[in-house]
Amino acid sequence: MRKLRIMSVVGARPNFMKIAPFARALDGYASGITHCLVHTGQHYDREMSESFFAALNIPEPDVNLGVGSGTHAEQVGQTMIAFEKTVRDWKPDWVVVVGDVNATCACAITAKKEHVGLAHIEAGLRSFDLTMPEEINRIVADRLSDLLFTHCAIADRNLMAEGIPENKIKRVGNIMIDTLEQNRSMALALDPREIISGNLLEGGIVRDITGIENRYAALTLHRPPNVDRRDALESLVNLFADELSAEIPLIWTVHPRTKKQLEAFGLLRKALSAPGIYLVGPLGYRELLRLNLGASVVLTDSGGLQEECCVLGTPCVTMRENTERPITLQEEGGVSVLTGSDVGKIRNAFHEMLRQPRREARPPLWDGHTAERIAEIFAGIAR
Ligand code: UD1
């Protein structure tokens, strides 16, 4: 009997924790399903890509399209050209895309034009903000998909409001939480002091970090509205360096894009020399999870971290004007508040969150078994 041929796609860092449990779950159906993993190469630095494959036990990609950095059109266009050849060579029955990065959109369009079944894991998220490249990627992937795997009822409603037939929507839960639960105990065994000393950014000042593991805040920042405009980034650096880090040590894990912008705007020195800021390079999955597990508060503009904070119970200041993940917000029972890039709002939310105890807020089906549910659906198609 011919096996079902599934080709899944990753491109950028937030995809890796979503594909790891999916690849593993498909292994359990090897007699009926053949799996091919494609990496578009959007993220290529060792610590943005390879280190996740190693830590999360993701199989070596069968194909790497080597697309690299560029404008959105360059990334999407080059991915489509290279992926079209890959699809024609391997002839999948299904292409599975995850999340909302440029690889998601490019490969969704290509798969559909090649008349291949398309499935989207993490479907139905909407910020309703079309200035976000990710929102465009989500809408395109969802509109073209034959199977839409969602992580909450809000996502289902968003899809139905856009006219997606209900029978294509499968609520399966949050696949990223599978990875979180699989790594939680290994992460807990790590020492935050070693995470800091082992990853200090070049030029960082080595300071006494005794006791830091008992009380700190964790910070990540990479979205264009926060890091691509000098005035926005400068106000944020001033807030972190002059105010927030005076109250609690701030461990700031710096994305390559942010580092580039800090350098370009002449702000890196200020961040590096602030006595309460510990600047570290991009961290591995477990290292960041460890920081989240012990942080008094997380400040971030990432989507995934907002979700992880809910499951771990870490109060979270989300430095964005909107979110495609409203289920993470306090008003929906979550642990996060939206502040945008406004320094006054961030300051207030930070103080408010510092007073709040950790409180787990786990939505239904965010239980660590999402990949199994998805694999079972494909196994049903294969039978
Ligand atoms: C991408 C995703 C974003 C996700 C983020 C997580 C899109 C549209 N955006 O944004 O949704 O939250 O990944 O990281 O897909 N760079 C390196 N090394 C790398 C990768 C990037 O130095 O391995 C630098 C390059 O200068 C590059 C810049 O970072 O130009 C931005 O990378 P890019 O992949 O375009 O977007 P991200 O900001 O990482």
C-alpha cells in the first residue's frame, strides 16, 4: 500500500518548537506515513536555528532551501521558487505549514498552486493589524488551507467569520506547549547564573551575579515597531537602563535584528553598561524556558512567549499595540497586559505585574498532547 506523503516546512526560530513534537508524533505512524522536513533557511545563525534542532531533537532537514535574510518580497519570492522544485521532486500528498513567518505564507501559496493538500498548524490567529507581516502570512495560509488546526475557540470563531467551512477546522490545542512540557524538567535543572555567564553578549561587563537566580525579570524585543525606529528604541533603552533595571535585575536576550539596530542607533553601549541589565545573545529553547520559569515578570513583544507565560504563570508585559493571541490577556483569563511601545504604559504595567504572584492560566487542550491529535488525524487520512 502507498504511504501518505507529508512534507512539513520550517523557516524561522518560532517554527522549530512547533515542528519538533509533530515530527516525533508522525514517527509513530511510520508504517503508513512518510515525512519529509524542509527548512527554508530564513533563520540560519547557529543559535537561531541549528541549536534548536539539536536541543529539541528535530531530525536533520531533508532539504534546506538556503533562502537567508532579505526584504519580505525577496524572502517569499525565493522561497516559492525553491520550494516549487522541492514539491515537484518529492510529490507530497500534504504540505504542513506552522505559525506565521514568511516561510508559512510562501510555502502555502506554492503548495496550493501545485494542487497539494495544505494544512496549517496554529490557524485562526488574528491581530486584525495588516501592518504586521505575520498577519498577512496567517490570512494567506488560512485562506488556502484544506485543514486548519486551531488552538482555541477564539481562533475557530475568527476562521468561521471569514467563511472557512467548519469541517476544515480542527481544534487540537497548542502544539508549542507539547515542547514546553517535554522540556520543563530539563529546563528547571539549569542554573540562571550559568545561562547569563555562558551567553553574555560580546563587550558585556562581567558583574557579580550572586543571588540573581532568586529575583530577576526577563526581556525580549525584536518587532519592527519597537526596534526599527530610533526614537522608539531609544526611549525603551532609557526606560530599561535608567528605571526598570534599578528595581530588579533585567536579563535581556538580544535578537540579531535588535543587536543590529542597537549598534546602528548608537545605543548598544548604554544597554551594555547599565548596572542592572544583563545582555545575553539569543538563548537556546531550554535556557529561555528556564528564565521564564523563575522570572518575576517577563517583558516581551513575542507571540509565543505570551503563551508560554500563561502556562507557566509568569506575569507578562506585552509591548505591542495588539495581539493575535487575546486568550493570553488578563481580561480573557490569561496573565498578560498590552502596553504598545508607550514608555508610561510599560512602566505602569511593569510595576503592577511585579506585585502579582505567579498564577498558571492554562487554556483547554494546551496539555502537551496536541501533536498526537494532529498525527492521528493524518493517520485517519492515510488509512
Ligand atoms: C521573523 C518572523 C517573526 C518572528 C521572528 C522570530 C517573519 C515575517 N517574521 O522575524 O514573525 O517573530 O522571526 O525571530 O517571518 N538575522 C540574523 N541571523 C538569523 C536570522 C536573522 O542575523 O539567523 C538578522 C538579519 O539581519 C535579518 C534580521 O535578523 O535581516 C531579521 O530576520 P528575519 O528573518 O527577516 O525576521 P525576524 O525579525 O527574525
